[in-house]
Amino acid sequence: MKKLLTGTALVLISTLLVNIGNYGLNMFLARFLGPSMFAEATALSTLVLCFSFIALGIQITAAKYLSEISDQDTRTAMVQNLKYFVNQASWVLAAVIGFASWFIADFLQFESNLPFVVLALGIPSYFCLSIHRGAAQASQSFKSLSVSYVVEMIVRILISVGLILTIPQEEFFMIMLSTGFSVSLIIAAILSRPAKSKILLLPRILPTKMMLFFESIMVYEFAQILINYSDLLLVKHHFSADVAGLYSSLSIIGKVVYFATWSIVLVMIPKVIEKEKKGEDHRALFNISLLIVAFSGLGIVLTCFFFGNSIIGLIMGTQYLAAAPLLWKYALSTCLFSLANIFCYYYMSLDKFSPMYIALGFGLAQITLLQFFHASIAQVIYIQIGLMSAFLMCMIGFKLYQNHRSSIIHLLSNTLIKKQTIIKR
């Protein structure tokens, strides 16, 4: 428990620093660009975050299976194998994004496809970086993991802001932002490389169990993309640039619940796997993780409820105040999702994947409902609150079933036996 709290504190501090840096960047962009162009900047960063969920799937898979390897040389060899396969796949994805850049630009109402081409060039480094982070997570090197996140954030801010201030021409702003994203990922990947050690030559083949886990977790990461970011992209597609800018301000602030509590998931996963491997009880880890997220989320929602105008005005500027009454509602939706997220990752750490299909169902439901019902941004948020409430209830029901599964099966078996006995009589 002490290790959980220590690791959580370290990652939480780095996450806090990263969030402060990101919010500082968003404050600058919101005020410098105005609602219309800020909506474009948010759409661009949303695509990066979509890639981040793929990277996270790679990171969690690496963390899970590298944590099961005790020999350092074997672990290093497995890292090299992972990088080999991931590097090939990432360049294929980068090429696909590059070719599809015109369609993406048209859908999101961008004038140029170049920002998306530049983003695509950073994908291979992003996925390589995720393997380095997975290795650090597996060895519980939370200091190295934390430094990696902070370095990425600092480089991104310096390059993005530096280029915008140096070349203050609107037609190049989005290209500068995408350059900041890609270069920061490249530098973070280089600096986070593990120390060199004796490298064993393992066959270049990935374990079937690892591939099945990765495929399973990517289903959930896809569900997270739908739940977390489909609203932003659809609002950018369906609404005017100014309205999309107002909604972007809600999303940037409201999702602080999710990002502030993400460190809990990062630390919980390897701890749960470690205890499960040793045959130790890990329910306390789940309970304390859930409580931390619940209290943190509730505090943020209440703060947004009482001080919504002040928060929007301070962070985004007075031109975004029209969205302030909806801020706490957006934060509530994010809080509900963050709580459900703890359930999902906990059970996936135990190789129980039913929750990810439940999440996928809600993700598909969200994108379907928002496609047909988007009369206002308030309606968009209400739909998300309803869906995330139902999602959390399903996760609570799933846990209750898992806790009492043997009793339920025993009860059903006895009931069936009694019915058969009565029929025979």
C-alpha cells in the first residue's frame, strides 16, 4: 500500500505539472487565437490524443508482460523486439494518415491538410516512446516515467509557442502546433531510452498471449477514443467555428478530472498484476484507487459548479464566458467516465475483458446519438451525462456479479436441480 501511494504521488506530481503546462498552453492559445481558431487547435490536439490511446495500449501491454519477466537481459531483449514490430506498424499508420489527410481536413473544416501530415510524422516516435514508458512502468521506475511526461510537455510548449510568436501568421499557426507535437515526441523518445545492457537475441516473434491482450486492450482504447473525443470532433463538424470554440473550452477544463486521476490507473495496473501473480489480495488497491478518483472528481465538479464563471474567465478569457453554465455538467460527465474507467482497467489487469465490450457499446452509442441529436452543445453534454451514468452503473453491476459469482452460480445450480427433482416426481 505504501508503494502504491508513493508511486501514485510521484506520477501525480508529474501529471499535475504536465496538466499545468498543457493548461498554460491552452490559455495562451485561447486568448491569442480566439474561439474560431482555438477550435481548430483543439481539433488538432484531439487527434493527437486519439493517437495517445493507441500508444497507451502499447504501453499497458508492454508494462503487463515486461513486469512478468524478472531477468533484466531478457526484458531488454523483449523491449527491442517490441520496438521492431511497433516501428513497422507505426510507419504504416503514418502513411495512412498522410494519404487520408485531405479527407480529415475537409471533415474538420480545415483549409490545409499539412498539419495532419506533420502530425503523422511524429507517430513512429510516439509509439516507440510508449514502449519506453511501458518498460519504466513494468520496473516501477516511476521517476523515469514521470520525467518522460514532463520533458514531452516542456518541449512541446517551447516549440509551439516559440514558433507562433516568431512567425505570427495565422495560416501557419496549425502547422506550428503540429510541429510542436511531433518534435516533442521525438525528443522525449530519444531521452527516455533505457540504459544499454547486454542484449539477448530472441526470436522476432511476439507471444500469442501478448498479442491477444493487445488486441483486447485496443478494443477498449478505441472505446475510450469514442467516449472521450468523438464529441469534440462531431461538434467541430456540425457547429460553427465560434460555437465549436466555446465547446472546446468546456472540454479543455472539464476533462481535468480524467487527466488528474489518470496517474491512479498508471500505478494501479502493475501493482494489481504483481499481487495477482503472488496470489495476494488486491481488492484494497482497487478500493483506494476508486476512492481517490471519486473524491478528486467530486471536488472538481463542485468547484466548477460554484466558480464556473471565474474559471472560464481566468483560463480562457471573457470571450468564452457564454459556456460557463455548462462547465460543471461537462466535468460531471468526465467524472462518471473516470470512475467507470477504474473498474475497466482493474479487470483488464486480471485478464477479464467483458468491461471493454461494455465500454465499446457505450462509445458507439455516444457517437450514434450525437450524430443525430446535436441541437445545441447543452444537448450534447446531457447525452454524455446519461450515457456515462449508465456506463458506471453497468460497471458496478459487473463488480457485484464478480464478487458473488460463485454464490450466484451455486444458487442457480441448486434451483435447477430442485426443478428437475420436481419434474421427475
